[in-house]
Amino acid sequence: MAPSKNAVELMALLVDEAYGELTSRIFTILLRRGRLPIRLLSMHTLLTPRQLRHGLAVLIQQGLVYHNLEVDTGTTFYEANDDAAYGLARAGKIMDVAENRFGPAARDVVHKLFLLGHCSVSDLVTAYESKNKDHANGNAEGSSTITNDVNGQSVSPVDSIGQLHSVLIQLLDSGFVEPVVRSMFHSPEDTHSMIERQILQESFGGSTKGAKQKDELKLKIKNRMNAIRAEREWKGNAKKRPLNGEHINGINGTNKRRRLSNGSSTVSGDPLIEDDGSRLDPTLVIHINYEKCNVALRNEALVAFAKERIGEITSLIFAQGLAILEKKIPRCRINPSIDKVVDLPDGPGFTTKELTTVLSKAVNPGTGIGKASSGEVNTRALERLESRKHKSEEVKIEGDVSMGDGPDEEPTINGHTHLSDIEDDDDPFEEGDKSNPAKRRKLVTFQAESSGDRENRLELVKKHLMLLATDDAKFLRRTGNNGYGEWTCDFETLVAKMQESEVDALLLENFGISGHRLARMLRRLGKLDEKTMVDTAKLKPKDIRTKLAEMQMAGVIDIQEVPRDSNRTTNRTIFLWFFDEARAATMVTEHTYKAMSRILQRLDIERRRAHDVLALTKRSDVRDFDPEVYLDANQLNDFRAIDAKIDNLLCQIGRLDGLIGLFQEF
Amino acid sequence: MVSSSSAPDLAGLATRIYDELLPLQKEDSYIVFHQNDIFDLDIIPSDPQGNHDVNLALRVLQKLTDEKLLKVVHDPGMGWKVRTREEALKYRGLTTEEDLVYSYVDEAEDEGAWTKNIKSRSNLHEAVIQAALKKLKSRNLISEMKSVEHPARKMYIKSNLSPNDRATGGPWYTDGELDTVFIDTIMNTLFDYILKKTFYFSKSYGGPMKKEPKKVIKKMSPEEARAKRDQVLGAEKSEEELDEKSKRMKYYEKNLPMPAGYQAYPTLDELTVWIEAHKFFTQTLTASDLQQLLDVLEFDDKIEKVFIASGGLAYRALRKSMLNEDDRGSVLNEAPCGRCPVFDLCEEGGPVGPSNCEYFNEWLLL
């Protein structure tokens, strides 16, 4: 889908902001006009070929432009990569995620990679070496504003090359950074058509006949595309490092355990990464993998959503569950022309047990859920749970813990039938919580060595998971009973629900309670005429009419005329109102794009207005010092003011980007 | 003479028939009497041949009809309905046209008669009808009414009747107008009740722990417990210093969800009984009335349905409904652009644009 006018404007501004006007000019033309050879590009941009080549080199370095040499004609076509361009707006967020997971060193490395585009490991090493040396001369790069001095010794959080390698390996393992392969410089369409041509030549002698052969061709292309994509996956070939290649295609049970132990070290452990002696191949070329980063960002958004709907503690447990899933999910949206769409109903999942093992000790699953007496929870379901317990007991005795199908796959009707057996006296809010260990242990006699605490924790975590599954948004779905319950997350429906809730929030704010009510009514009940709406919404007809007109003007809802006879006179026509979810979503996206562009433009203006002060702070002789040291009072005030403004604007861009993510990428 | 011998007979027969029919009519207001029903009463003597004396019956019934004690209806074929004597009194002294108009209003009962219908059915001239209506109104026989379904129609109803639910719109209408204040009050009452039943308020809940917890303490000595309690209480004291918003958020955080499968969420029946028992409103609200309001609350995204084990539906409040509008808004509306009235025109170099945007000036100076 070609990017819209607003999106083009935004991307041009983003490229301009990051890499300057020359590149932005070329990029905009490419976005607006599609793929172009250099001659036409020169014509449209009014740039000399020399300037053009400079600009294109930068753009290709940053992965913003695809290029493809057409063998028949000998011309090279250039094409804009809009995903990467939009990724620039997300850079800050990705760096934040990297810092949260792997510490400030990772943030710095990711930041460097953003600046460099794609680069080889050795280049990165050189960059850091020179930086550290420069710093000794008091001349470090401007990027040091983001550092937060961990060791108190160095401005850069990466202080040895060994550490750099370890950080990179972690980033590669997590998928945030991926090796660059040749095919990445071609646009997906080019790659597709190239493969098609090849396969046609090889297997079909130039052309296909009939539907059967066409399907065959499609399948072959898909396989080939898949193979090409597999090429770029990080195979973990660093020395001294256990192979960890399955993190992407992962439905592989055998590696679960070890991966978990990795996971727990990042969650509960110290995020500082030490040099563990492993080294990467210096010729390995790497860049930021936006697709995987989006998965991480999506998880964060989902957790925030869970927090809003259920509660903080539950959301933290959900976050842990998603973190387990994240390792098995390479990208948010699967592309049907490349990915093998598996018919399995369940995506990757996790068990309660796995989750509890890696759950941070800081999260106390005993809190966060209200207390209810056992009379108020479903007793029939409790019995059923009891019987299931017996069966799983047998399974455990056989030593078959994580393999095999669930012994009694019950249909999980609304999920709420599976109740945990928290007892009356188990008050999660009591400090001691030790009042009746004997009774509790009675339920879990089969596990001799583990304490009641551990079991209890499992049960408590399960309670939270159940809450997630029974919520209207269906955060989780139960797929089996092994390991105290297996869970999976249906991202598509969940994201749809989130989008819906976001649109609702917007409607509520823009059109008030009545507008919100009407729109939701139309969404739920379909097309309605005014009279029905008066009845159902309990609003005055006059109010409804004005509100509907207002919302129609804004393009949120629309009207359909159904003539009752062939005359099509007004009084023989039924008018039906309807709410178009997809259109509302597009509208939100477009507005967001536009708002982001405006904020970026305003940012530029603010910067220009405060040019004097900003220029001062950028002077090479003072830029390593705190502005407070060398600015006089007035200048300092100005600086603070502009700093706050810039912060505000950038922060808002980040927040708006969340919306784009929700509606476009997740 | 036949007529002289049967004349007194006629009045007596009429009274006897009327007295027989009236209780039946009272029992079932929809009943219509036909010719056979009259003969079945065995009041009208048979003619010499032993057949039903149709002629006599006709005269008797005509007499009753003239006295307005019977009214003729078409229910396939000819039939009669009985009027009470008081009712019949009202008809006396009316002209034929007035009589006709009144009978239509009468027939419409509590639904009310639309003037246009009266006109088309009576085939009378507009002016005649208007005059008749005026006269009837002045004699206090009929009164105007408003129908919620058709607010524009001019309708009349017999004075001693009140319009039915379809015309008044049920409990939600006062004087033909939707009583939004009343509706909102009930909705808020319902919502507050559901809210109270949905969440568990925990005084001690303080969010996730900031630090790693120490090894679990097996047993606390009383001193330790006291120290801990003081700590908690102390912490609560310091909370008072928080500003309005964080205090609100704190309160919000402390409302915890109930466990999955919780059965005590209020059901429609429970709510109906509760509303009825507390006599919040003078009107009696039925379950289906309340159901309508619960649906509206659901459309407002304040409550949602949950299935409970007894097979029924219960309602629970949504967490975000506890926040007021300032605390939850769309991200898009935070920046000035989301609320900008001229956003469509906004363009750099245009009449309005980011460089001369007043909203931005204001926002950035905040």
C-alpha cells in the first residue's frame, strides 16, 4: 500500500531531521513517485548526479532506500523503504527497550547503530575505540548526552571491546539486531519477482499452464522467500557461545529450558553486561531489526492495556508471559506470501510453571486480586479442578511433566470454569499468610521436595493468568493443562480490541458521552435508524440528530439511504446510520501522522527561534561541560526553556508513535 | 294490536337483556355480543312458529342502541358492546356528528385517536370534526394527548383514561419528553451499586515491591509486627501529602479485581430487587426497564457482562470507569493537534500552520 500524503510528509520530515535536507529531498521524491532510475531522479530532484550519489549513499547506508539492478536494461532503480523511514521516529523507544533489558551499554550500542545504519562489527569496534581515545582528549562525540554513568569512570557505558561484543551477542540473541544480508537491499517486490523469474526459468520452462502449476509456482516462491529470510537469521556462531539458533522459529520444546534460564538472568539479575570472552566475527554486518523491536514494543503496549483493564500485578505477570512468547515470535504481522501459515490453532505458548519459574521475585502474585469467600466462587468448577489435579498427579509420578498432550483437554468455556483452589483462610492481603500450611499441603502432596510456598506461588500465578483469560479482551487463551495450565496469546484479536478501545477513548473525548454511546451502539448493533437509536440510547431525538450530524461531519459515522419504493422520495426512504471501524482506524492513523509532522515542524521552528543559545551549547570547546558552568543567567533560562519545549515535543512524538504502532504495525 | 301488547314488553326486555350483558362485559372488556348470544339469553320470546323472533330482537336492540347503552361494532359481522349507564349518559345530548367523533375516540381507548384517522373514517368535513371536538372537549368528555411515538400528531383520548405505555414511552418519559435527568440518576445508582460489587478495596495494597523481598520470615514476633504496622501506617500518613491526582490514582490502584470465576457480581434480578427494596424512585421499574439502562451502561463502556455458573448473566464494572475524564484521554488529544478546530487547513505556508499556531504557543508555555 502506498503511503498516504500525511505519511509521506512525516517520513520526509523524519529523514530531514535525522540526515539532513539533501537526503530528505531525494527520499521524498522516491516516496511520491515510486521507483526511479538515477536519471529521472536527477530530473525530479533538480540535483546534480554527484549530489544525488552522495545522498543515495547515505540513504542506502541507513537502509532507507532499496536498489535493484535490472539486468535486461542495465539500469538501477531506487525505491524508498517507508518502514525504515518510519522506524526513525521509533528510535528513542527502541533504545529505551534495549536499556531496560540489557542495560545502558546496550542502549549506547543501539544508538550507535542508529547513527551508522548498517555496519560491520569491526567498524563498530573502531568507532568505539576512537571514541574512547577521543574522550581522553576531551573531545567525545555528541551522543554522550544519553549516557548515564554507571561506573563513574567513563562517559561511555561501553568501556571495553569485550563488553561491546557481549552486548552485541545479547542483542543478536534477542533479535533486536540482525545480520545484514544482500537481499535486504532489494525491495520485497523485487525479490519476489526475481525469484519468480528464476523459478519460472528453472522449473517451468518460462511460463505456467493451468491453475495447478500456478499454485505450484506460488508454493515454490514461498519456500524460496522463506529460505532467503532464514538466511538473515542470527545463527549464534560466536565463539564460546552455546548455539541458540531456534530463538526465531521456535516451536521447539527441547530448547525451552535453557532459554528460560537466559530469560531469568535478564529479568531478575543485574542488567550490567560483563565481558564473557566471546567474540563475534569482525566481518559480520549488522543493523537494527525493526520487526523484532516492534514485537517488544507491542508487548509493552499489551501490558499497559492489561494494567488498565485488570491491575498492575496481573499486568506484570502478563509481561513475563509475553517475554517468554517474545522469543518465539519474530514479527508482529505475518506476511502470507512469505510465511507458512500454519493451520495450528494455537500459536506459541507457555505454561504456568515456566512462567512462575522466571517470574521476578519482586512480583508478589498473592496481591492484586480481591478476596472472595469460597462460596462466591464456582464450587462445581472447583470439583472439576480437583479431579484434574488427581490426573495430573499421575502424570507427574510417571515423570512426564512437559511432554505429551494434556490428560483431559476440557473445552474452556469462557475460561471461568477453571478456578484456583485458594481457600477461605488464604487472604492474599495478610502479612503472614502462613496460617494453614497443613491444609494447603494436602492439595499438593505429590511433590515431595517442594515447599508449600512454591506450590502456592504457582497457584497464585495461575489465578492471575485465569483473570487474564477470562477478561473480555481475552489476553490469554488456555490450550492445555500441562505444567499447571498452558496458555497462548491471540495477538490479532487482542490488538483489535486495543484499537477499539483507543478509538473509543478518542470518541469519548471528541464527541462526549452521547457520541461515544451512539458510536459503540452502532458498532455493536450494526446499522440503525434514528428511531431505534432514540429507544436504545435513551437520548432525546433532537440531541441524537445533532450529535449524529456532528459525527458524520467528522467522518466517524455515515448514513445509508434505503428507498422503500422506486420513487426514491425522501419520505419514502429509510435512513440508516452506521459506524465503520476500519475507516475510523484509518482516520486516527492519518490524524496521528499529520499531528506528528506538525510537531516535528514546530520543533524545527522552536529550535530556530532559540538558535543563539543552542548554537552556544554546541560549540566544540564547551559541549562536554554542563551548560550551567558556562552560560550566564539569562542564557541559562533561555536554554532551560527551549530544552523543556524540545522535550515536550519529542515526548509527544513518542506517544503518538504508540498510536501508529497500534494501528499500523502490531 | 301487536304493537300495543309488545310495547311495555319492549322496555322490560331491554332492561333484562342489558342487565344480563353488563356483568359479562365487565368481566371481559373485549367481548363482543352477536345476534346468537342475545337469543341464547332466552329472554326474547320465540315467535308463534317457535323460531327466533328476529324482528322483536331488532326492535329491542335498536331501543338499547338509541339509549346508547349498546354500541354497534363490526367484529366480523354485526355485534354489540355494552356501555355502562354513566357512559351512556355522556352520549345523550350529542349531535350525530359529535356522537360519531366521540365513538371513534372512545374506540381508540388508551391509545388515543388521531384526528386524521377520525376524519378519514367518519368522512366528515374538517370543520365539522373540529367543532365536534371542541364541543366534546368543553363537555370534558375527551382531552388532548401527546404520543411519544408520533410527537407531531394531534391526538385525543377519553378524559377518564390515561395514555398507555406505548404512547407515553414507559417510565422514561415525563409529559411526552424523554426524562434524561431521571434516566441518568437511575443509571448512576445502578452503576454505583455494580461498581461497589465489582472491586475489592484493599487498604494494604501498595503495588509491586520495589526491592527484592528478603527471605520469607517464618514467624513474626509481636514487636516486629508492630514495627511493620507502624511502618505501613507511617507510609499512609505521608500519602496525605500527595497531590490530588496521585491520591486519586492511589485509590484507583487499590481497587483490585475479583478472582476469575467470581460469582457474586450483581445480576439483573438482584439489581431490580435492590432498586425496588430501597424505594429510590416513586415509579416501579420492571426488570426489562432496568435491562434497557444496563444496555446503555454497556454502550457507555462502563460495565460489561459476565457469565456466571448459574447460567445467568451478571454485570461488572470496568476498571477504567473509575477514572474521571482528565485521567484517561486519547493520546492524540494531548497535543494541540488532536483538538485543533482547523486541523484540516493546517499546513506549513498555509493560513494556519505549525509556525504561527496559537495552540502550540499556549501548550508549550504550560
